[in-house]
Amino acid sequence: MVIDWEPFWLTLQLAVIVSAILLVIGLPIAYWIAFSRSRLKFLVEAVVALPIVLPPTVLGFYVLVALGPRSPLGRWWIALTGHTLAFTFSGLVIGSILYSLPFAVQPFAASFSGVDRKLMAASATLGASPLRTFVRVVLPLSIPGLIAGTALSFAHTMGEFGVVLMVGGNIPGVTRTVSIDIYDQVQASNYAAANQTALLLLVICFGMLSVVYGLNRRTWLFSPGR
């Protein structure tokens, strides 16, 4: 039995794009969560964590409505491109970013929170701007958390099913991801093909996470003071 590689490469492309975008937008969100003293911070944390507890179909439904032709975003996108966001690869990217957001932001924020405040205060005392302190002090000390968050968001995107099905449907070569391909194979009672694809996905995700956690353990063991 030959594996259908088209859904696999589509999913890999989706996971790379989503994890890269989450690295960019997740850093400022995580930084604010880690260091803000706002009384409303718990509300932001709840919103970020919401995709963890929401059924994927519920999140996917509301994303689908938000991307539809009747929404402001949907109408703007149609005017700009001539087609809707729903049932497109771009729509999949948006849905996947929202669904995997907590898997990136929470490790980022936890890593930022672990940075010694005295080091940040010393940097400010020496005249460094908040941005320079973040780049020169906070980021280098938070590398294990950044690696973990990026890897988790990547692996989570690789395996998601409900959101991509609701937002993207099942269009071969456009929105048909690995998880949907496995579901289709099972529905067709083609268990051998489903097993091969599922096993490949399992090996890739397990291998990637093993490498990431191994690197993080090495970083922790050889960090200053250890």
C-alpha cells in the first residue's frame, strides 16, 4: 500500500507556516501575560487558553462564520481577492493559528516568567531600553520555552482534525490534511492505508518532540549555575 503524500506535504506546509506565525505573534502576547500587572490579565489568559477546552468543532464553527461572506472580514477578503476565506488554505492557516495559540503562548509565558527580575532590573539600570533588555536578556534565557512552544504548536497543527474539517472541508490538494486523509481511509474501511499514514505521523511527531525535549534538557543541564 502506497501512502498518499499530497495530504502529508500540505499538512507539513500548514504546520510550518502556523508555527512560524505563532512564534511572531505569540512572543508579545506571552511577554504581556508574564510581566503585566493588569487586573484584567486573567481574562486574556482565559481567552488564550480557551481553545484547549473548547471542542474543535465549536471553535471551527465560529471561525467558519467569521471567515464567511457575511462577516466583515469575509466581505473585505472577497473584495480584495475575489473569493472567500472559508474552504481555502488561507482559511486553514487562520483557524490553525487560533486553535494552536495556547500551545505556543503558554510555554513562552512560563519561560518568560522564570527569568530573574534582578537581571532585567540591572539591564534597565545600565540604560538598556525595554526592547534591548528583551532581546539581550529575556530571549536568551527563555530559549528552552521558545523551542518547546514552537514544537508543540507545530505538532498540534500536524494532528488537528475538527477545526480544519470545519474551516477547510475536504478539498484534495487544497485543504485535505493528513488527519482528514486518515479519517477518509477509515471510512472507506482501508485500514492498511490509514495505519501507514497514522504511523508515519506518530513517528514524526514523537521524534520531533523527543529531539526538542532532549535539547531542552541539555540546555538546562549546561546552563550557568548548574
